[in-house]
Amino acid sequence: MLTKTKLIEQIEEFPEEFSIDELVDKLILISKIENGNVQSENGMTITEDDLDEEIEKWFE
């Protein structure tokens, strides 16, 4: 989950002027990275081999 501290850190890295769209895009990216980290920590990942097998099923 995105914390207020991380949000403030990200806003401080932005230039003096930026668009809302740029901010929203950055926040979405940060949120997706955070979710990925949580999934990884909780063992909610698959191996590369399993991924290859799943992709092969798409083309059957």
C-alpha cells in the first residue's frame, strides 16, 4: 500500500510544474510496484517455466 511518506517523497522528486496526469501515472506505477513486492514477499509468484507453459496454452 502507498504510504503518505512515499507519496511525499515522490512529489518532492517532481519538477516545480507538472500535470495531474504525470502525477497519476507515477502513483499508478508506484502502486503496481508495491503490490508486486507484497505478492513476492507472500510467495504469490510463479516460476519462469510455469509462465512459459501458461503462455504456450494461449497459442493452442
